[in-house]
Amino acid sequence: MRRTRLVAGNWKMHGSRASNQALLDALLAEIGVPAGAECAVCPPFPYLQQVSERLRGTPIAWGAQNVSEHAQGAHTGEVSAAMLREFGCRYVIVGHSERRQLYGEGDAQVAAKFAAARGAGLTPILCVGETLQEREAGRTEEVVARQLDEVLKKASFEDAVLAYEPVWAIGTGRTATPQQAQEVHAFLRKRVSNATRILYGGSVKAQSAAAIFAMPDVDGGLIGGASLAATEFLAIVKAGGQ
Ligand code: PEP
């Protein structure tokens, strides 16, 4: 089954009004219509207004990097799913390993965030992935299954997006081989629908994208560092369209 690939950029905590403007201008100058693969960028919260104004009516969608599991109330520093909708977000990344590792988000909280995003009409991009220690202990499948199953207990996946992001490959320059990615994607595929897009994330660059995207269960990428350089990101989007 041919699923439309998605290439989503996770800008993490990078950017400024000026650099965002330059990056978006460069992307829009070159992006094809249709771009081949669907394409989205996820800037930090304060730039959602700027990004939404620039991207409305273009082939590039946008989303956020995190969302509160709560609808509203006394949750200082948090941002609700309904607020993200007001800024035109289509996507929201949920359960990124940096949120899990640096901010203590556990499986239950990630599942609650996923449900809150769904409830507001956003498309969550749920990240799952094992650490190096877990991989070396042969626990990859157990870990990603646990992370995904906690979400499936709480909400239906429907057209949400899954992202396999081995923690040892994120921001390290060390990419999973296409075969390693395919093995885990095929395992995850059995738990979701055949129509679900499963992205790979972890140090994907223009030169490695095509080989990874060629795997039958890899439906695009979640791109960190390489999404901040227009030429690099555009080449990855182009690889997604082939
Ligand atoms: C990410 O942050 O989701 C990611 C995949 O980062 P990088 O591409 O920089 O490894």
C-alpha cells in the first residue's frame, strides 16, 4: 500500500524571527507544488503566529513540538491543544525522547497528551524509541510496544502519525541503517493500521534519506538538525516524493 509520505521538521529550541523568515522564504522559493511528500515544520511556540502567517495557503503545514494534556486551568507554562488549533496547527509532536528524558514525561502522560491533541482535532506525531542500552539488551521491541500500547489503550490511532526515533540516533549523527529502521517499523505496523504513516527520525540527512525512505514500512521522516538548513531539508522532502 502506498501511503503519502510526510517529512516533518522539528526545529526544537532554535530560531529567531529573522532566521525563521529566511528559512521559510528559502523553503517556499523551492518547494514544488505538489511537493511529492507532504511537508510540515514544527517551530517553538512563540513563532507559531509568524509561521502560520507565512505558510497559510502554501504546501507546507505546521505544528507544535509539545502540548499539555490539560484543556485549561492553573498550569503555568503549558499550552493547550485548543490554543494550538487557534494558530492553525495541523500536527503536534507528542512524546519526543527529549521530553521523556529531560522533562520526565512518562508513557501515561504522553498518552494523555495524545488524547488531548486528538480531542482538539490535531494530528499527533507520536514518538517512540529505545535507548542504546535498551537496544544492546535486545529490548527494542518491548520498549516501543510499551510506549505505543499505552497510547492505544487510551485513544484510537486513526490518522495519527507514528515516528520511530531510536534515542541513540537523535542528534548524534548516527543513523539507524535502513534495515534496522524497517525491522522496527514492520514490528510497529502490526499494532496500527496499514494506512498509518510511520516516520523514521534520527540524524536523517539529505544523503541518507532516500535509502531509508525506500524501505516498505518507512513513510517519511521526522527531521531535527537537518530541518534548519533549507537546502538540506528540501532535498529530504524531495527524497520523500520519490
Ligand atoms: C528529532 O529531534 O526528532 C530528530 C530526529 O533530530 P535529529 O534529526 O537532529 O537527529
